Amino acid sequence: MSRPADLSALAQCWTDALAAWAIPPHIVDAATRDPWMLPVLCFSGRADRAVNDPAGVSFERAAEALRENPGSVLDVGAGAGAASLPLAAWATTITAVDGKAPMLEAFAERAAAAGVDHREVLGSWPAAAADVVPHDVVVVHHVVYNVADIVPFLGALDAKAKRRVVLELPPHHPLSWMNPLWKQFHGVDRPVVPIAGDLVEILGAMDVADLRTDYWQQFDPAAADGSDSESLDERSALVAQRLCLSEAREPDVAAALTDIDPGYHRDVVTISWTPGSASRNGTHR
Ligand SMILES: C[S@@+](CC[C@H](N)C(=O)[O-])C[C@H]1O[C@@H](n2cnc3c(N)ncnc32)[C@H](O)[C@@H]1O
């Protein structure tokens, strides 16, 4: 039986690759602000744009599992609900799981405005799965590059889904676009792995059913630097913080950002599968 060995080797590569994203101690120790901070405003803006204009492969994959027969939706790492709230028209209820209370507050406010039944679970997945019943569709957008121990995380998604799991992530680590800035401001080379393909391999080794991977581009006016903010001042402030630079360096960062022009399309990957197998294969439960 080579599969379990393959899976554990692939999972270890994922863990090691993410560990390499730690900021070198001499830089992070000198920082006055948290470089890993996740601004709630960015994610509430994302959720609002997603609700106003529901579109894209991830939305379609989830919606097609609900349109004919509405059902419950579980949003893991929900933020303000960008993955689940666009599905509200066909959702009998939406459960949001997130490790950060302000994100869940932003989600609850928007779910109430959408008039959909909702529940919030504060906690870290997969531990929080103990407080969640299976839902028809599980969505998890832009979370996995944060998850070092990936197999139990994926196994718990599978175990809590009845019809489909839809996972969205960028093809590369979401902060890899900043690698040239790390070189410019600190002279350090940042990692280039893991990538979405590594996750697809892990799911393949878990033997999930109907595994499907779509690479596509999402129009997003805030995609220009991955910060999810629209003004250059806001982007420069956040990017300086992420680079462990002081407020005084924000004008330098603004100048560097204007040299980077990724346009208004964000590369994204949608991975979906039919639940059941990962749990049966002993990776969860
Ligand atoms: C980059 S945001 C994405 C939010 C939302 N899914 C979206 O697409 O806009 C990642 C979110 O996942 C949450 N998160 C990260 N790891 C988590 C975990 N293991 N369990 C629960 N929440 C997690 C963070 O607190 C954050 O709100």
C-alpha cells in the first residue's frame, strides 16, 4: 500500500513549505506592527463585492449543487462571508466558522441583511468541526495557505459535507506577489512554494471522489496588489506593515507599488469534490 506513505510525504512537503514563509527573526523582531494582520475591512469589502456581483467558477460550482434543491452551506474560514453569502438565495442556512470574532461579526451583519438564517462558530478548523453538523455544501475560500496540518483540515471538510466541497485558492501563496518587495526592502529571497497543484496532489492521494480543478481569472478592481484595498495610500500602509517597515517608509512602498502593475485580474483556482471518500479512507473520523 503506497498511498498512505505518499500522502504523508506530500503533507509533510506542504507543512515544510509553509514553515519557510516565517519572516526571518532579525526582521520580524524589529517590526513595530504585526505583519500577518488580516484587516476585517478588506474581507468585508470582498464579501460586499461578491454579493453585489455573484460570479466565477467557485460560485457556479457551489450554486449548481444548491439551485435545484436548496440546502445548508458551511463556510470555513468565512471572513465576512465572500464565499457563502452569494449563495444566500438557495441556502436554507449558512454556518460561518472563523478563528477571529471580528470576522464573524462582519459575516453576521451581512447574513442578517441578506435575510438568510445563519449561525457563527468561533474556532479553528478542524477542531471547530466538533461543533458543526454536516451541511449540504462546504465552501472554503482563501484559507489553506494558512493551514500547516493540511490533511486533517481537508478530511474534516469532507466529513462535514453532504453534496460538494468547493475550495478556492490562488495558484501561488497569496503574498508571493510581494517577493520582489522583500528583495528590494530587505534583500531577502522569499519562498515560491507551496502551490495550488500541491494541494491537488494531496487530495488525489486522499482519493477524494470527482476531484475537479479549474484554473481561471477573476475580475477584481482591488486585485492590483493583492491587498484588497482600493486606494494607493491604504495599499501602501498595509504593504509596509506586511514588509515589517515603519509608517515613515510608506511613500517608498507607494513608489514601488506603482511599478508593479498586475492589472485587475486575479488568478484563482477552484477545487471541488464529492464528499465521502476522504473520511472513509481513514483521514478523518
Ligand atoms: C484570507 S481570509 C478569507 C476570508 C473569506 N473566506 C474570503 O474569501 O474572503 C482567511 C480567513 O480564514 C480564517 N482562518 C484561517 N485559518 C483558519 C482555521 N484554521 N480555522 C478557522 N478560520 C481560519 C481567518 O481568520 C480569516 O478570516
